[in-house]
Amino acid sequence: MKKLKIVCICLVSLFLFNCSNEDDTTFTDDISSLEKSNAINWVGTWNSTYGELRLVEHGQLIYGDYANIGVIYGYRHYINGKEYFEGTFENYSMNRKGIIRFEMNNSNYNNSFSGKWTWGNSPNWYNWNGTKTSKREPTLQSFYNVKGRVFDNSTFQTIQAPISIEVFKNGIRHFTTLSKNGSYSLQLPKGQWDLVVSNAAYQSFSRNIEVKENYDYNNYFTQNIYLIKK
């Protein structure tokens, strides 16, 4: 009888400890349930010093919503073997831009960061820290879809080889993507941007585009690219 009780207690214990709550509200309280990873992952929703951040990743590029007042975007950057998220934030309500540098506190868990920020022309840096509240990829509210096809101007056929497309503002590259099977897509904040293509087989291409808060039609802005062979 004693053996039977012990077996029952063990089974109940196993059942209780194997149950997990997938609710994101418990995400930061249940660190032990997360799988450790060597890759630093910024994807998710963050409660930060200056409001909620909603971030996504595409390769080295990291970007997202800065609360409901702006956007934040940048790249992975490596200094002395450490990885940082460095880039720009735009505060629409103040019509100002600043610079950020964030570092993940523990790359095994990817659940909190410590960082600094400054206005672009200021020598003073201030703390900007955050804690992840959801690991799910968020839907961004302040980025807009820009899509198009890449054509050979002499044949008017799409170029099937990957073409690197970069997006600049004031001479600084902020976004980049590769076309696939003649098509490309980007997510950009509102404003004026320079779409640039540099390719060994084609002449340099550059076009200024405006990304607006409201689409003309469909759910994206169309920007087709026509390249001229050298």
C-alpha cells in the first residue's frame, strides 16, 4: 500500500511540473522554462524605460515600433566580441531623432537589455533599459510595406538573380534587402527615403521615394526598379 502511495505521488508531481503556461504574461517570471540559445534574439514586445517596443528581425537588421510615438531601427554591431543593437530612434511627437545602443543582459535567455541613448548632436547619454514581455513576433503599426519587381531595362524581363537593394536617408544606410526571383519587399517608416541599387552588371540606380501613412491602394506601396546594363 505504501508503495502504491509513493507511485501516485510521483505521477502527480511529474504531471504538475510538466504542465506549462503559454500565456505571455508569465514569460518574464518563468525564465527557467525557456530554451537557451547562443543567438541573440530581439524579436518580441518589450516594456522599456520609454514605453513599449515592438521589434522584429531580418538578418542583421532590427526594427520596430517605439511605443506609439515613433520608430526604432538599426543593425547588429560587434565591438570587442560583444554584440550590440545600434541604430536610430525617431520621436514623431517631438520631431526629433536620436541614437541608441542596446546590449542583451543574458544572451542565453534574451529577456532583458541595458542600453544608452542620446540626441544626435548631444554628448550626453542616458539609460534606456527593457524587459521582454512577449517573445512572439509583433505586428508593427508604424512600418509600411514597400514592394516591387526588378527589371532589366533592355528586355523588360525580371532579373532572376538576387539584387541588393539598400535604403538611405541623408547618406546613411538604414535598411537593406535582396530581391528573390525578380521581386523584393521592405518595411519602412513614413518619410522620404533613397532607394539605391549597386550591382557589378548594371549601372547604379537611385530613386527618392515617399512612404506615407495611408496606402494609395492594396496594402503596400509599389516601387518597380528598372536597371540598365553596363
